[in-house]
Amino acid sequence: MEWYRVFLYAAELLNLTKAAERLHMTQPSVSYAIKQLEETLGVMLFERLSKGVRLTPEGEVLYQRVQKGFAELELAEKEVLRLKQFKEGQLRIGANGAIIKDLLIPLLDGFHLGYPGIRIQLGQENTGAVVKRLKEGTLDLGFVHLPVNDEEIVIWKYKTLPYCAVVGNHFHQWTDQPLSAEKLAELPLLMLSSGSSTRSFIEKWFLSQGVEAQADMELNSLDMLAEFAERGYGATFMPRSFAERRIEQGTLLILNTEVPLPDRQIGIAVRKSGARSLAAKAFLKHLGIEGFDKDRETI
């Protein structure tokens, strides 16, 4: 690279002495570097004149390429500097719809205000898909429902979300007294699609009380669950924060259960191995997370 840098200056100035001055080198050092490059390539690059030098046809071809190469290097350095200054960059995040709506949007608003140059790429996916993409390297971080047990993933426990069972006004009489899991299962149950972490979470709660719950409707979003519950199709389960507005408006009613639904923990997940981008580090710092212990799965 040093030989090519010397060659570039000599080719632009067509004078070895001037090139040496510009490079803060001695003229013999410039001559030696060019001679080494010529011997390595096996061609003459300059014709020596009484005053200065002139490129040979081979030297002209090399000059055109070297000039473009150093221009690209200069451009790359400028781009890296812009990334370092957070004037550019991208942040790739994955989370499910409820987490995005109730938790992530306010966090992104604050981050976007502080780092307007960073482009945010957000994917709405369930926990399993987020973990998969983290391992593939197509996400920088994800907001996931815990637990997540994967040797390639590091988790920070971030927030706890209370869950509740709700119905529409059609089933208002069911809100009068605490319900056992067995009694609750007599209602039509509206659940997220099989395989989602939330579906598994609800099914485990029923199983812990000796009840195998069957879903009457399987839907892909909490919004759809709330919509059908409001219309009187059955009972469903969701974060209290997600249902709060509808509860206040009286379109959803909370069911009291003898065994309360456990809270769900939300974690921030990153891949254990591999360097994090400057944008990802800035976002973790924005969340109050600035480091992680590679020997632990949760922090």
C-alpha cells in the first residue's frame, strides 16, 4: 500500500522531488519505492525525463486503477467516521406486536430523537422467529418473552408485564366471582396461534391446575383477540397494559381467577458471539444496558 501511495503522488505530480515533499519523504526513498513496485510488477511505470517523469502506457493503466482505489478508501473512511458520529447506521430490531405497541414504541421515539441519522429496521415477529433471526445475524437485538434457553443468545431481563383474562359484555355475569381454571375452560377460548410463546404460556397455566385447555379460535394478533372478545365470542388472555384502554371504555371486562395469571417477563436478546454495531451499542446504552457477561445467559 505504501508503494502504491508513493506511485499515486508521483503520477499526479510527475515529479519525484515534489512527490517526496508532499509525502514528507526523501527523494531517494520515493525513487526506491517506485523501483520496488516496478520490479514486483515486472514493468516500467515511469519514463525518466530531464525534468520530472512521465507515465508509461502501463503506468497510465495502473494510475487509473490506483486513483480509483484510493478514492474508494477515502470514501470508506468518511463513511466509517459518519457511523462513528451516528450520522449514519442502521438498527435492526425484532419484537411481537404487543411488545412493540406497549413497550418498544416509546423507547424508539426517544432513541430516534437522539440519533436521527440512524435508520431503524423493525420486524414484527414472535419470540421464536426473533431468536432464529438473531442467530442468523439478521437482527441486532430482539425483545422477547422469557424464558429463552439458547446457548447462542444472551438475555437481559428488562420488564414484567401483568396478564389478565378478559371477556366482552356478553359474558358480564362471569365477572361476579373468582373462576377456577376448570370453570374458565367452559367458556369459548380465544388464543393466539399454536406455537407462539404466549399460547404456550396460557396452556401451561391451565395445565398447572390440571386442565387441558382447547382453543375455539386461533388468531394471529392480540388486536384480533380483543376484537372477537369484545364481540362476545369468548374469553381471551393478554397483557393488562394492552387491554387497559378497552377495559376503561367498558368494552372488555376482567375475569377474576382463583389462581392469578402469572406475570410475563420481557427480555432483550442479543447474539452471544459477534461484534455489535455502533448503532446497537448506542441503543443498548439508551436502555441503560452498556455491557454483558459472555459467561451468563441472563443479566
